[in-house]
Amino acid sequence: MNTRPPLPSQLSVIGHPLVQHKLTLMRQKQTSTGEFRRLAREISLLMAYELTRDLPLEYAAIETPLEPMQAPILAGKKLCIVTILRAGDGIAEGMLDLVPSARVGHIGLYRDPDTLKPVEYYLKLPEDIGERLVIVVDPMLATGHSAAAAIARLKQAGAQQLRFACLLAAPEGVKVLTEAHPDVPVFTCSVDRELDSHAYIRPGLGDAGDRLFGTK
Ligand code: URA
């Protein structure tokens, strides 16, 4: 019997077969750094497709080789991807393949060893972030504390329309993030079983940053 609590309605799990297949390849421990990075990039592009499904359109007068027409184009300012350093960079790359003119912000947080709370060490954002759709990316939603803190900081900086995207989520992280920010839709490719005592997602895929950058 499935004893898991129901997932919050603000959470979308991207079940597309290509995404699920690529995620399985990423999880496998024998997958090389180069392959892992390539898969992360491909999945992120597909995630960006899902995340941007409802972007508003407007109509512009254009001319085809045969006649003038009113044709749909994206309305409003370019979206902004904010990567949570460092592993978020591996997701941003793939999203930029699909939306190359997106703006990119960075936020760096570390966990204070005494208070265990996230502390900001880096922040660089577009000045007009309040006028853009902001997609916050981090491959692993583990405890949810960094994601919740990053989003709180972006709201403080003026962001009004936010979405969060990760490859994998733990139920614990989903709870923390969605309770802290019920207005922020969350997209993931899988909600795994649990967090372990070292805050790793199980079964998971290991340390996403180390696997993306080959640092271990
Ligand atoms: N960060 C990771 O890279 N992996 C986990 O499993 C949890 C957090």
C-alpha cells in the first residue's frame, strides 16, 4: 500500500518518457562525468519546455515571403533563470539552449555550521527582476532550506513571478519549500523516497555538483 501523503497541487512531476529515461541514466553510478553533464543539459531543456508552456503571447505584424500576417510572439520581458550555485549552473545551461536570450542571475548560499541556517555569500541579479518570470534552478531539492531561502531573497529583491525547477526532490524538501512559498510552482522529474541522515536524497543520484563538475 502507498502510504505517501498526497503531493501538493503546486508541484508538477514531469513524467515525459524521454525525461524519465534520461534521469535513469543519470542516476546510474557508472555514468561518466561527461555523460552526466550532457544528460543534465538535455533534461533541463525539456524541463524548460514544460515550465514555459503558459508564457503569454502577443501578436505582431510580420511578412512571410507570400503575404503579411499577424503572428504570435512572446509578450513581455525575457525570462530570468536564477541558478543556486554551484550545481544549478548545470541546469541553467540546458534551459539556455531553449531560451538563449534569457537573463541569468546567481545566488550562492552556504549552511552556517552553528545555526544550520543558509547564509548568502553571492548575489547577482538583473535589476528589473520584478518585471520578469524568474525560474530558480537547483538539481536537488533535498532539505528545501536553500531553495526556500533563495526564493525568499529573490522576493526581497523584487521578484514577483517565480517558479522552481529541480531534477529530483525529497518529500521533506517539497514540504519545506511549498509551505514556505505556496505561491511558487515547483517542477521536478521525480519525488524520491526520502532524505538520509546526511541530507542525501535516496535513491537519488548522489552529489549532483560533484557529478556535474567531476570534483570527486
Ligand atoms: N545535494 C545533492 O547533490 N545530492 C543529494 O542527494 C542531496 C543534495
